[in-house]
Amino acid sequence: MPFDIEATLKAMAEAAGASLLEESQSARDALGQVLEDQREAFATIAAAHQAGDIDDEQLEDQLDDEKVAFRAGLSMVKAITKASVQKAANAAFDVLIRAIRAAV
């Protein structure tokens, strides 16, 4: 059977795409958890500002601190995304290897 580059590229795209769709849910879940972990802090800061317990400058300071925590949480999402890209590449190249071997 001859090697069909068009069919192979299409199959590689489908395999990578399916892998990314599957893995993207993990990233969304992780992001949701990061936000959920900060829910109480956000609500407390907002309530304190609304009540006049903290002024705009203190609000900015508090939010800067929360931003640091959020960035740390996003690092976890970034790691999941990086792993997702690797899995997608592996899926695509598995298709390529099978197609080349089948053409022999």
C-alpha cells in the first residue's frame, strides 16, 4: 500500500485535535479550582472595600497579593497545558509512524 500523505496528515490532525479536546477539560477544571480557592479572599476583600474598612490603596495592595497567588495557581494550569500539547504531538506522530510502517 503506498504512503498517502493527505490521508496521513488528516488523521494526524484528527488525533492531535481529539487529544487536545480531551485534555483541555483538565486545564479548565484546574483553572476553576484556582478561582475557587481564592473565592473567599476575593469576597472578603470586596466586602471590606464596600464597608469602607479598606481604601483604594489598600484594595490595590490586597489584590496585588491575590494576583501573586493566582499566578502561582496558573502555573499548574500551564503545566497541564504543556502536558496536553505533548500528548497531542504523541498522538499525531503515532498516526504518522503507523502510516509509514503500513506503506512498506
